[in-house]
Amino acid sequence: MPSVFAVANPKGGSGKTTVAIILAGEFAKHGYAAVIVDADPQGSSYQWHASSVARGLSPAGVDLVRAPDEGALVQALERLGGYDVIVIDTPGYYGGVLVQSALRADLVVLPCKVHTFDASQVVRTIRNLEQHAAAAQLPMSQHRVLFNEYDSLDRNTRPLREVVAYLDAERVQVCSNALYRRVTFRTMTSGFGTLYQMPDKDESVRKARYNADQVVRELLAASQPASDDETAA
């Protein structure tokens, strides 16, 4: 059975596609068969993949399948069992596709900018998903908030402290690593394959790779089922 990661946030501009591409690219780099399911009608992941192919930079080890509606998503997940990792790039609105993606995921990744409005949207999404999981008599999927487009200037600032305190009060788990605001990530999503197809002579690319590696390692650990000891605790 493939590991399924759903990248979800109904707020537009949260960076879902960037996170989805980074996830798939990191797994492909380590030899896993990865596929991105583009479940967003805007098709940003599809555009990245198609543009990369057109430039002769077909994303190494990363396939792409479009699933613009709930039925297509369910069918896609049923026929992609031969992959090691499935990454779902969900729509920028709350609906059946996002719900189905989350309920079937081993981990729901919720990209969030360091802003109280963005954080409140993420919490609302989690609470809605919890209600859907309860209604379906299913356990709520593991989930993590990932600060995205993080800036070193955000450190020790009042907005960051307020957002962290709010998420902590809501008992929402936040990744200890964040994805930084980097030109390299924007360049990659414009159709230049994965991070590992970009020239590593550029220090900014090396830094972006290190950042992505740390984030994905943490997300992979979070996606694993809790041990009996952890459950008992």
C-alpha cells in the first residue's frame, strides 16, 4: 500500500502546490516511486509538470495524474496502488475532494503562513475534517501544520508568538521545521523539474535542498502509525 500525503488548505495562496512538489521530489530522490494527484481544478501541479517536460526537464521519478473532481480522485487512488508514495494537491476550497483526500491520507499537511488569519483557517479546516471523520466513523488522519514561506525575520516576533500560542491552545501540532521563502522554490514550480534537477553549483539551491530534506524527514516521521507505547502514553 502506498503512503498517502494530502496537502490541504482551503485558503488560496498557502503554497500547497510547492509543498506537494517538494514532497514528491524528495521521495523520488530516495528511489521511491512517487505520483502527484492534482485534485485542484486550477491544475497548478499539472502546469508545473507539463512545463518541466516541455523544457526537457521531465520531473525525475515523479508522475502526475489529474483528478479534478471527487469521483476522479477516488478512481485515481484505487488504481495507483503500485506507487510507493501518493501526494494529493487539493483544491483551494473546502469540499468533497478535500474531505476524501484527508480521510484517505496517512498524513494531512496543512501549509500555513505566519498570520493569525491563515492559522484560523487551518484550525477551522481541521475541525471540519474531524467532524467528517466522526460522521464516517473513521479515525482522524494524522496531521501537521507546516509554516510555509517562512522568513528568518519572523523569528521571535510578536505575530509568530501569537500564531504559535493560538495553535498550541487549539492543540494543533506544528512542524518544528518550516519551509523558508526562497527564490529557488518559486523557480522550481515555474517548470524546472524537481530541486534535484536544478544545478547544485548554486548555493541557494543547496540551501533549498537542505531545507526541503529536513521538512520531509519530519513529515515522514509524522505519517508513521503511533507505537503501542506512544498510544498508551
